[in-house]
Amino acid sequence: MESVVPGEGDERRCGSAAEPGFWRQVVEQLGTALIVVDPAGHIVTANPAAERLLGRAAAAMCGADVHDLLHRAADGATIPREQCRLLQALALGTAAGVEGESHLRGDGRLLPVAWSASPVTDGGSILGMAVLLTDATSDRGARRERAAYTSALEDLTGRLTLVAEITDVLGQTLEIDEALARLGRLLVPRLADWATVDLRVGPGQVHRVAVTGPEGRDAEQEDWRGRLPPAREAPRSPLIQVLNGGDPVLQERVEIAAAPDSPLTAVHSCFLQAVGATSAVTVPLGSQRQLAGALTLIRTDPAHPFDTGDLEVVTDIGQRVGLVIDNARRFGRQRAVAEAMQRNLLAPLPQPGRLRLAARYQPAPVGSQVGGDWYDAFELKDGTTALVIGDVLGHDLAAAAGMAQMHGVLRSLAWDHTGPPGAVVDRLDDAMAAITTVPMATLVLAQVEGHPHTGPWTLRWTSAGHPPPLLLTHDGQARYLEAGQGLLLGAGLGTGGGRPNATEPLPPGSTLLLYTDGLVEIPGSDLDTGLGRLRRHALALVDETLDTLCDQLLARMPPGSTDDVALLALRLPTP
């Protein structure tokens, strides 16, 4: 467990701080004695108030067993561990409290204390216990004070847990819309009744991209999303001040009701009044140097307004969210460039004679969003149409660059060599390590033999460790072409007498599908299930146009795919 400690390098420090400096200051300045123990019951930190109360230096307490060090009977005798209420609560992961228990001070005196403890958790795991201690001999409203201290501890623990959850959840996505949706679900209703996110999208331009409210809210409140008036200077507008790089702002009700001094202020004030705001905090998303927008949290209960502690918490959250948005925007720009690069590398398809071709490329929905899948189709010297579907190892820009290399080399080899596909792929495998950066790849190279207008047509192909082509006939049959399988490219094991070739007559009106594994492999599902699903969907769509067939096959993919997809379809004419 990383402890919440005062300052970097302080003598009371027992481990690296788990939260920003704000939380260390809160613990250090807390007027009530606070110690934190780990799951084994060892003290990991103690604040200055605990040092004074217990007459012990934090450095001397750190690492000691809390029960053995402090817990004593009224006569000073040691107490069996199984009777220790604190250790019992720690084992169960529950809050607990005791009044009038004796603790041994560093000077040897017994001190009657009252303590209350709350578990510190992360994702359901018990990280330890935070324990507040007070002198039970002082009875100046002790009961009310202890209740207030307990509430403060629980509130502090809740805030720490919320910040940790937000950091964890936002780190799981690079999609801005998804990140903001998750943020709203975490903030409402735990910290606020309403939350809005306003993003800067250009000089002075602001979009309200998220409005989150309580369950059962009026659906019309969602209409507050959209483009807002320009964020021009407005001295009395906290939102505009923050959007223009100002400090976080805490608004009381009298400030919320103030007359607006700009069109944007008027829109925001109308929203605050519509939801019944009694207090609000507005904080920057990011830093002044890299400001993405503003986060506004709203409470509607006048008995529970925001305070300066809330403002500190929300400011910290805003900085974290701003970093996520900035990373997502950078990622989006990289993704757009990568996708454009990859699509531009996929050459236009020929339409030889009466043969018809269609293809699709779909980036991965998560991760780098670009990969090494590709398709190609081109005419050879003898008029034969070559079809290629391939997959380079990896899912990043390096894989896309490797795909471009393979694309060019294979075209050159196929054009120069008039032999069967297996011989061409053998030459590609030999040359790959020397003239490309690709470590491994799979592909199918096929040749459609026959007159492009009159046929008859025959498919001749070889497969380098790639999923088998799917042949759909006009009479409603579907069959995977399993023959012609060889080792994937880059395996380095050699192919002995050469890669295998296979042939298959292509009936008039039939459709041939070449695809990459992203179309059939879904996490949590086996390959046979994916192949069966593709076969069913393809049969159901066999009478559609090639473009509709390709679009629908991609649309009917189950959710959960993490891979990009390339798809190449050939249709032969009917007699």
C-alpha cells in the first residue's frame, strides 16, 4: 500500500505518496490524530497530531504492529490479539469504533482514547485502515466531535476513492465521448446532482458536449448540449473565466442568480436556474498551458452546498480529465493520419471483363486503430486476375508500413513471375527478411484463370497460414476452400519442395470471399464459431450486390473485436 504522507522527504514519510500534494497537506494539517495501518496491522503513517497524542515519533511507529505497540488493558497489561477490535475490523474490512480504550504512550503513561476506523479500499480490495484517535479524558462535546471526525474521515476516504476510480476508468479509453460518459456516471450522484463538460473547439468557440443529471431527469435537459455562444471576456462569468485560463471557481446561490454579462453567461445561467442549482464549482479541464475546456458540477440541495474541499477535489479531477482529453485528441489525429495512409495504400480494384470485385477495410475499434491487414487485385501479364488478402503481424503504424512494403514487393514478383501462386509466395518469403521490415505475415494469393468475359473460370491459389477462402454458389451452397495451405511467411522453416497450390472450378454466378482473421476471430469465441457465423451471414446475403454483401458482413460482426479487417469479394457472371 502507498501511504498518504505529509511531504516529500519528510521524516514521517513511510512510503511514496499515493495522492497529489493536496491530500498530504490535508492529513498533515488535520487537527485530529490519524494513523494508517496496512492489511497486516502494521502502521504505515501517522500525522503530527498522532505524534503529539501518543507521545511517539512517526518514524518510530512506522512498521510497528498497531496492537502490540499501543493496545493495553486498563492496568497496563497486554491484551490477546483476538480481543483487539481494530484487528477484527481490519480482517472483516468494516468500519468500527471504540470509546475508552487504553493506549500506551511513548512516555509509558496509559492514555484513555476513543478511536474510529474506516477501511481504505480500491476496486473492492482492502488496502488498509484509517484510524482517528481522540483523548477520551476530554469531554468538551466529545461525542459530537467524534461523529464529525468520523464523517470527515468517511468523506475524505470517499473522495480519495472517487479520484482513484476516475483515474482508473478514464485510463481505459482513448475515445473522448466514452471517457466523458464514464466521467458523468462517476460524478453523478456521488459528488454532484448535475455535471456539464464544455470543450474549446477553436478560438473563442465552445461546445457543451456532455450534460449528466440524476436518474429520472427531464429529457429536455439534454437539449442544453451543443454549440455555445463565443467565450468572450465577461468579468462576472466563472465559466468564461475558466475557459479563458482562469482559476477554479466556487459559486454560491447569490452569485448564480447574478445578472449575466454575456450571451454565453446568459445560456449557462439559464441552465443553472433550470436545474435548480444552489451551488456550483467550475474548474479547468487540464492546465493553463494545455486547456481543453471546463467542468461544472452542480448541487441542488441548499443544505449541502459545495465547499473549498470539494473545489480542491474537483480541480484535481479536472486536471486528470484534461490530460485524458488531450491524449485522446492526439490519438485521434494520429489515427486519422494512419487510416488515411492505409486507405491510400490500398489500390483501386480492377473490373476485368464481366468479373466484379468489391473490397472493404475496417480499422480496429480500439488500440492503435490501424494495422497490417490489406487486400489487392490486379491483372497479370497473361490477362489473369490476381487476388491477394494478407495480414502483417502487429496493430500499429509499423504494421501498416510493413503492409505497404509487402504490397509493393508481391505485386512486382507476381507480375515478373508467370508461374503458379505457390512459387510467387516462395520468392516473397525468401525476399521478405532482406527487403522489408515485416517479421511475419499470412496471406492468400489467388489467380482467376479463364477469359474475363466468357470463362470458364478456375481459381488457383496458395495460402501462407491464412484463413481459407469461402466459396458461395448460386444454388445456396457455401464451402471453405481448405486446400493449398502452407506455412505463414517468416516462419523460417522452409517449404521443402515448394508451397502447395490448389485449384477449384468457379461456377457461374458464384461469389468468392477472401478475408482477414479480424472478421472471424472475436475474443471469448473460438475460430470454428467465427467461421460458422461468417458462413451463415454470407449465405443470407448471397443474392445482394457485392457492395451490400461487404457492408453487411462488417455490420453483422459481433461486438468485442480488437482487430482490423480486410475483405475482398469476387463475383462471377451468370450464364
